[in-house]
Amino acid sequence: MSNNIQLVGPLVRLFLGLIALTGITAFANQAQAETDTINAVASFSILADIIAVVGGEHVTVTSIVGPDSDAHVYSPTVSDARAVAAADIIIINGLGFEGWISDLIAAAEASAPVITATEAIVPLLIEGEPDPHAWNALANATHYAASIAAGLSALAPKYADNFAANAAGFEAEIDTLFAEASARFDALPEGRRTIVTGHDAFGYFEAQFGLRFLAPLGVNTESEPSARELAALIQQIREQAVVGLFVENITNPDLVNQIAAETGLRIGGRLYSDALSVRGGPATSYLSMMRHNIDALLKALE
Ligand code: ZN
């Protein structure tokens, strides 16, 4: 309910900004005809990178939510509406990750096809609700790439072979990384498999490598834990063999720092959960993000 109230401000601003939008879509379509490049809009940075990899030279990608930013609680802007209105294709994660996206697309009166990258994925359920962080399983990223390749190919069939080849190259890199990582995670003793991080973004990650993640925040980042919930988590951490604490790039590190102070556990580093790093950081692409998270975790656990 509080969500709807928060949305009123941004949406009013959106509608006002949209009055100035007439003609932009026509201009964008003309520009596409001239340059022959597909203008894709992604909802968040991790997805934008996979689109750029699959699309290659035939696609330019704009990400609505940028690096190091939290897509769970994002408020769209007028320039987002402009980007969505001018898009040739809009690609989203789905599974309830971008709660604001339908309103944005409706407000922008966007006519581009909307592709849901997780469409072929059977989601993990948390208390009956789908866990949206499906990209955190390497195998799922191949489904993302396949959905993206299919969406782009429907728009530009003459490049379908390029998109398929790019997706296949991406899948080969994923397979190599998965084989390397699972050999190392498999070798961990049972008592060195539990980690604490900021929010429940790693359900798919733990399922693929046999780990256990605990977090003070749930699958969404919207609500803070109560003092009692936090005390229960700290009690659980004391009773279980927690090896490492990790802060995240998109959530406030205060809760994890507080847990470190109360349990005496060390902060093992930073994980990139829901967004890439800004340029110059260690996680500027999907594959470098997964490699960074895998290496950071193994450094603490091995
Ligand atoms: Zn998240």
C-alpha cells in the first residue's frame, strides 16, 4: 500500500514530462532505420550487460537502473520514460523484481515489445513468492541469453545467426566458470559453507554450489528487520558455523557492520548482488561480477 503512495509523486512528474515527448518515438524509429541498430532498454545493469553481449554490434543498450543501485526500490524519472518511449525493445527481469516497470511502460505509452528474460526459468519460491534473483545461478544466465536472442531475432531476423552465436559464446564462458567454481565449492567441508550478507539475493547461488546464506533483509530490500528479528538472526549466527560476513553494493552496510560488531565475525568483502559495479570496479559485466563473487566467497571459505 505504501508503495502506491510513494509512486504518486514520480508518476505525476512522469506524465508532466511526457507532454513534451510527442514526436520522439517517430524520430527514434527514423534513426534506427538509418543506423540499423536496435535500441534496447533494460530494466537494470546486469541484464543490460547480457543484452550487450548477445546483441553485439547490432544493439545499443540503455539501463534504467544504473550500476551500484537498487532496482527493488527504484523511482522512475522522466528521462526513463523518454528512453522507454523511444525503445525498439524493452527487456525486463520479471518475477516481481521491477515492481515499478508496468506503470513506467504505461505512462510512457511505449509500443515496443516487452521481453521477460526469466520466462523459461522455474523460480525458487520463498514463502510462496518467486525469488527474482535468478541471474545468481550461472545456468540461469543461459536462459536469459536465449530469451534475449529470441526477442532480438524477432525484431531483426537478418541478425538471428549473430545473436545465436553470441549467446552460444556467452554460454561457453558460463560453463567454464561453473566447472571451475563448483570443483572448489564441492571441496569445502560442511562446517565452512555458511555466509551472512545484506539481503536474501543469493538463494539461486547457494542452490547451485551447496552453500547457505543468512541475511537481515529479505528477498526485497523494502523493509528493515525489527530488533527482535535481528536478535534472532544474531543468535542463529552464533549457533551455526558462519564463516564470513559480506556487505553488498546495493544495500546499506550498517546492518552487516552491526552483526560483525555483535558476533566478532570479520567482514570478508563486498558482493555484487543486484547490480554491476561502476566503471573501474571489479564487476562491470555479468561474468566479471560472478567471478568476483565466487572468488571473494572462496577466499573466505577455503
Ligand atoms: Zn535483491
